Amino acid sequence: MLLDPAPERGRLCPRCRRRIVVRRVDGRRVLLTEEALAVFEAERQRETNERNWRSARRRWLALARGVSAPSARISRVAAAPPTAAAVEASRDLYLAAADHAVRAARREKRWEEVARVRREQAAALHLAAGSPVPPPEELLALHREWSAAALRSAVGFGGRVELVAAGCCEICDRDDGHAFRIAAELRAHRLPHEGCPRGLCPCDWYPLPDAKAAKRRVRRRRAAAVPEPAPTPEPAPPPGAEPGA
């Protein structure tokens, strides 16, 4: 039966007296019976779930590539149907690869690499958890591990660092631009700032080169004495020539 005009909202069908439910899909009106509504809503939910699962899996696998996860495993997880289990597998793959990368970087004292991986890991897990404030203890531990590695990477420049708050909040701004000794900060665990409304604040450490760094002294070698050239003898006058001529 053709309904002209089509209803804009739910109403009873003039012929069968059953209720008509109006829904919109991509800007178009869809007219449903109440019996078909449950199937329609379930299908819409399935499409939404799959879209979210694909997006989450794509984010975890991008992070996994950044820490050199095995490409074969990445391809296998990416080819699986989009499900909650596939998202969990991509997350586990990333976390295992991140821990492996951190262990390798620690052995070689590549502290910048340790800092990069741990900060990315803490931020990704915090976002996936819904950005809770305050963050759970395991995320705070990862962020503190980033801070310690960042401080150790700055030791080669000197004994102090500057804290840059990047306009985060009033709590973080109290330390913005201040200099701190690396040895003390490795014990203090200042970051992330307690009470920061972001949970894991974006504050960062920047090295401050020591102004009084010892310069290498170069010993000057004493120049060797150069002997004076011997005087050139004057040629003898020809026979018969008068002296002084």
C-alpha cells in the first residue's frame, strides 16, 4: 500500500491499523513495522560495531608497526573478520612488541627509544580506557617509566632539565619553565602531575646544556728550532783584478 504523503513520525497504518515506525538511514526515511524494528536495530548495531572494531584494530596495528612487530602476524590479524576478539588480538600484539622493543633498547641504553615507546603505550592505553582521571596505577607506571627514560637521555647534555608544560593546566603551569636536577627528578617522579585534569599530562623534559662544561684542553707543542741558513761565500775575484773593483 502506498502512503502518500509518507509519514514523518510513527502512526497507525490506515489499512491494517498496525503501528508504523519511522527511521532515517543516510538521510532517507525508512518505514518499518514494530516486528521488523528489532531486526533493523540489530543490523544497525552490527554495522556500528564492525566500523568501531575496524577503526580500533587499525590503530593498534599502526602502533604495532611502530615497534617492529612481526609483519606476518600483523597481516594475519588484519585479515581476520572485524570482531571484538580481533581488536583484542591486535592490542596484545602491540603490547608484546612494545615490551620487546623496550627490553632491547634498555640493554643498549637507547633511552630516547625507551621514552618514545613507553609514552605512546601509556597514551594509547589511556585513550582505549576512556581517558579516566585519575588514570589507573598501571598507566601511571608506564608514564613514569617514560619520564625516567627521557631524563636519562638528557644526561649527556648536563645535569639539569627544563620542564615544559605546553599550557596544559594551572597545576602543570606551576612548573613550566623551571629547571630541575636530573638526579633528583629520577627519585621524585614529578610527572605526570598529580591532579592534572588530563590524567596523563603532556608536560615534557628538555635538556639544559651545562654552561660550565669542561672544555678539552689541547696542549700546544713547542715549535722546533729552525737552524739559520749558512752564509753564502762570496765568489773569488778574477786574476789581475784590483781589490775593491
